[in-house]
Amino acid sequence: MLPTEAEVLAQLRKGVLDYAVLALLREAPAYGLEIAESMAEFAPLFGSEGTLYPLLTRLRKQGWVSDSWQESSAGPPRRYYAISPDGRAALAVFLATWGRFRGAVDRAVAEPRSDPQRASEPQREQPHRDGGVS
């Protein structure tokens, strides 16, 4: 049975959504709806607001974000989330790894660049002009 696009997206989000939220929070603390609205700009990365609050709870329990209640002029107090020093460190590790990972995936799923049979054959040493081999 083939996976649906929704199933593939759910699997892809699992590995990166935490870090996308941390990256958003490195700019400034934000409350839940504000985070959801910002993340909506990055569809299909962000699925729904319903996945955000469990994610924020998990990040808080990991110590990657802190939260505080702040009064709001537009209604009841709001819970604001801020990236913690451990969250910044986790994001730095992710960012250091992400480029290489993304590049490897892009190369792995790209159209074949050559004959697959030939790619599996060992490379033959080529003679240099000076008589040596490489």
C-alpha cells in the first residue's frame, strides 16, 4: 500500500518541527497563537494548531523553552514561550547538521546522473602523463 502525502508529511515533520519552532523563538518570545500564525507561513512544514501545543509542552519538559504568563490588553493573560539556553544549543547542533543532511537527501532522491550499472563498477586507475597512476 502506498503512503499518502499526509503520511509522508507527518513523518518528515517529526524530525524537524521542534527545531523550526525553536528557530522562530530565537527571534523573540511568542504566545501559542502567534507561533501558529507564524508557522502557517511555512506550509507544509506546519500541519495544524492542534499539534503545536503538545510540541510546546514537550519542548518545555525538555528544558528547551521556558514559559511565562503575561497580561494582555486584548483579553485574558497569554502564555509566552521563549527559547532557553539549552534550546539555543540544541538548535545550533541541528543547524550544524541540517545542511549536510538536506544535501544528502537531495542527492539521494535526485534523478540518476549516470548509468546505475556503471556507477557500481570500481573505478579504474588512470595513468598520469608522468607514468604514475591515480
